[in-house]
Amino acid sequence: MLVLQDLTGGIPENHDMQDIPDLWQLINNLLEEQASICCSKHGDGAKGEREEDSGIISNHAYGILRAVEFRDRGIRLVQIRNPWGSGVEWNGRFSDGDSRSWAMLSDRERSMLGGGGCDPTEKDGTWWMLVEDLKRHYSTIGACRPILRLDRWTRHLLVSSWNKETGCGGQLHLNPQVHLELMGGGRGQDLVKVLVCLTQVSKRVSSDNLGIHPLICGGVEKVGERVLKVTGDSRLHKMDAYTTSRNATVEIECKRSDFPLCVVAGVFGGGVGELASGAREANFEMSVCVKDQKTKMVLVGGDLPECRVCKKALKLPWVEHDGGVIVHSKCSDAYKEQTADKCLECGKGLVGSFYREDGGKVHADVCHERWRERNADKCSVCGKAVLGSHFPVDGGKVHDGACIEIHRERSADKCSSCGKAVMGSFFTIDGGKIHDGACIEAHRERTAAKCIVCKKAVRGQYYDIAGKGQCHVECHGKLK
Ligand SMILES: [Zn+2]
Ligand SMILES: [Zn+2]
Ligand SMILES: [Zn+2]
Ligand SMILES: [Zn+2]
Ligand SMILES: [Zn+2]
């Protein structure tokens, strides 16, 4: 394909057989445009050419000459040619010697395929095969389209280079870009064919090659002003991988409403850009071709919008926030913090996890702890925030543990004898409480009748002396 490209100045393209949605359509389109088409089969591991059981030689390029369909019979045939013009041939269905397949066609139909081809004696390296078999037995198909010679296509050519500013290690929005406007006078159909071929100049397959990738994006707002959104939703085609081949070709059918288009000569890192010491320039050519429409190509200049946060030009990776606000990826957190709701506790922006509280939000962890502490009910005993287990008391709360102990002691009835809180067992005397033990003893001693002899309290056995009072048994002898 590279040779064809060099010889014809045509637009090259390459496809993996398995990635082609409609191989028959593709081949017919290419033939209609007088493209040179070839196909080949990758050998299993082996590098050199090798004959497979099917008669096809792997790692060898074959030409595709014609495509003929017998619609009533559901037969679609492709004519293949070995450029050697001789040698081994395909030996499967519709091969030269396969009379059973050929018997399915009438003489008239066979004659449509021209002389030769189906003659088993003629080893001319040319044969017919079903398009299904082509898909099964070959792995790639490539073509070179002579678009310069076809008057239905308009071709714009950009010859330029990637350098430190525009290569930048995969910052696609910095890569060279052009805008394409529809002019009046083209054909009025709704779908427009656009083909972009990006070529790294003077490079054949080499480890030195860059990863390249043309991108086509729709809906340019201001022609000539750099479009940043060259990935994601605005992409009109799905070519995800970069190729280190000399050419990367993308063809799409887009709507008229997708215009103006933005076409980017995408390059992925690899020595261009950020590696200051190894930075090098790399030249490229980009053909932008449009079918049946008059178009104007505008080269986009270097002015970049600035980051909303740091106010520097958007040379680094960037992200878009709500409302189309664009900031560097590294400035994104700062932007989120600037615009986020503020924490009720520390007043800073809420970017991480947070709790919803009355009247707003609070950062999780430290701020939330502090906020709860500030807003919690206070312990009636120690005055500190009540967050854990606690007891409700009249008009407030009291911590479990030491605080509730203190509270109970304070609010308990007092002992009529010692004046201290009555917590344990007690006696009720004259509506008051008295501790069991020493206090009730002391109370009884105080309130007992006094001995008329020794004047001490009378406890235990005594004599009742009529008209005088009580007296201990042991004091009775001293009675006068
Ligand atoms: Zn910034
Ligand atoms: Zn906070
Ligand atoms: Zn407390
Ligand atoms: Zn007491
Ligand atoms: Zn006594």
C-alpha cells in the first residue's frame, strides 16, 4: 500500500477484516472509486510467506479486481489476483477447479465473469471466491484511493509538523487542528462523506514511528478558534487506537448539521513534546477530503483559553465542569472547593464526604465531630456535650457513668441524721430518711428516753419508775 501511495499520490487505508461491518459494501465502494485494493493473510506466528491448505499464501499481498453479485442466487463473488500472475491458487468454493460450485451458475452468468477465471487448466494466479470466504481466509484489506483524480472529491492538504508546543505528549487539544466549513453550491444530500488521511512523512514501518490518530469532531462554534473538546461526545468516529503505521485513515459519513468540522492531527507522546531533552519535531501531511461538497479549510491558531482557577493557558490536561467551565485537571479540586457549598463548621468548600445537618452540610470526620460537640445538649452535671449514652433528667441530660452518679447524689433526699444523700438502705422517720447503720443508731440514741440515774439513753431492759421515768437495770441499785 505504501508503494501504491507513493506511486499514485492516492489516499491509503487499511482495515482489519474482522472490524469491517459490511465487507461487500466496502469493496464495491472502493472499486467504484477506482481504488487499488489488496488483501492479505497474516501467517500464524511465522513471518515469511507460506502456503496454507487453502492455497492462499500468508504474508503475501493479493489484488482484488472485481466484485459481481448474483442477487437471485445470493452469491457474491470477488475476483482475486496474485500479483505474481501464476503459482498456487485458492482451492475452495468457486476456485478454478470447483465444478460443483460453478454448476450453480448458468452459462450466461459464467460469461459475465469473463473468460478464464473458472478454467481449471489455467494457472494464471487469478480466481473467484465468495466474499464470505474472503473474509474468513484473509485478515486485512487495504486500498489506495485516487481521490485527486476523482472530480466528486475536494481534497485539502495540510503539510505541517508536530513540535514541542503542538505535540505535547498526547494533549490532543494542542495537536494541530483545522476547521472545515461547508460552502454553497455542493450537492444537497443530508449525509456528507469525509475522509481524513494522516501520514507521518518519510517513515516506513519503524520502531521510531509515532502513534498517530486523526480525529474528526463536529459542531465547531467559532471557526478558527481552537476547539478543546476533541475527544468524547464531539467525536464523529470511533477509532480508538493510535497506529504507528505511516498512514492513519478515517472515513465517516456525517450530517450537514455536524459542520463546521474540527479535524485534528492527533499524535500520542513518544518523544514529541514533554521530554525536553529528547524533544524532536516530526513532520506530517494530512489530507482532508470531502465528497460532493464545496468546503473551506481554516487553520487554527495557537491562542488557548485560560484556566478559570490558575488563569494560565490550558496547555495541560483539562476538565470541564458544569456550565462549561474549563480548568486544568490539577486545578479541578481547587475549583470544586471554590464553588462547593461551605462546611458549617470550618467554612471551607465541601469536596469530600459530608453529613447533612440542620441548615447545611458539615465535613465528615473532624469537622463533624466538632460540629456535633458544639451543637449537642450539655450535661447538667459537667457542662460538656452529651454525645454518647446518657440519662434524661429534669430539663436536661446527664452523662452515663460518673456524671449520673453525681446527679443522683445531688438530687437524693438527705439523711436527717448526717445530712448526706441517702442512696442505699434507710429508715423513714417522721417523713425524713435516715441511713441504716450508724445514722439510725445515732438517731435512736438521741431520741431514746434518758435514764433517771445516769442520764444516758435507755436501750435494752429497764425499769419504769412510776411518776419519775425510766432507769437502766444496772442503774436501779443506785436509785435513792
Ligand atoms: Zn489551572
Ligand atoms: Zn469543615
Ligand atoms: Zn457530665
Ligand atoms: Zn446519715
Ligand atoms: Zn442509767
